[in-house]
Amino acid sequence: MQPHPLGVLIAIGFLVTLGLTLLWMLRLPQPMPKEVARAVYSVEAARTILVPILELFYSERAVELACRLGRLQNATIVLAYTIEVPRVISLDAPLPKEINERAQKALEHAKQIVERHELKAVTDIVRAREADEGIRRTAKTYQADLIVLGVEFAENRVPSLFTRVVDALLRRPPCELIIDTMPA
């Protein structure tokens, strides 16, 4: 009895497919250089990302950037509105109503961006003598792995609060720091 040619063809096709599948399954990936692995791990390790909220447009860009950075590892985005309290009054003294309303409104806008990305948002209003001190304290409290700052640098203007904060944080960063700025 002779094998049917169609049966032989099907058997050969099956063996070729099985062989290719085994080759594909057993091939080893290219080794990743240590520097690349360290960079990938550094970004993937960011489970808690702090975004200080001050200048609204630039802070909203920073929130969007933080969400995109934290999307793969399902990071928690901490939104902290820092209020600088003058030294002549105590840190826990009541502040004008409009300051708290502005902080709540800014945090609500930022929280909507985070929720659009389906990530967990934590909001906090932080009082401090200096904004960078409040950001450092917030980073420590929430054990932030990364801080994302959105800032506007303008050459012909008086340095803004955020410019001063960025300068102070660059000198003594509490954790990894990403600064997002747009050209003038």
C-alpha cells in the first residue's frame, strides 16, 4: 500500500510547522547591555510619581507627562499644591478662602487628567515656608520615586516661583527629577 500524496504533503507541512515553532520557542533573545537594563529598570521602578501643582498650564502638562510615564507600571500620581506661607504667620494659620479655592480647583483639574488615564490620583495641599521645602517633604511622605515638574523659563522676565523651586530642587533633589519646559 502506497501513501497518498496529499497525506505526505500534510505530514511534511506539519513537520515543518512543528520545527519552525520549536526554533521560535527555543531561540534566545539578544542580551541587553547593562546600561540599557539599568535605564529600563529605573523608569519601570517609578511606582509613585509626584507632580507639584503651581503654574496651571505647565503643571497640567507635567501631569500628562507623569501619567504617560506611569501608565505601564500603573503608578500612583501624587498631585501636591504647595502654598508658601509667609514667615510672619504660623504654618497652620487660616489662609484667605480664595487661596484654598484656587488650590482645590487646580487639584481637581489635575485629578481629571489622571483619571482619564485610569491611574490612581492622590491630592494634597501642602503648606511650607519655601515651595521646594514642601515638595521635598511631600516626596518623602509619599515615598516618591520620581518628581515631574512643568515650568516656564522666560529670559526677559523676573524668575517665577517655579523657576526658583526648580533651581533649589536641582541642587538637592529628593529623588529622580524630570523637568518639562517648552521653548519661549
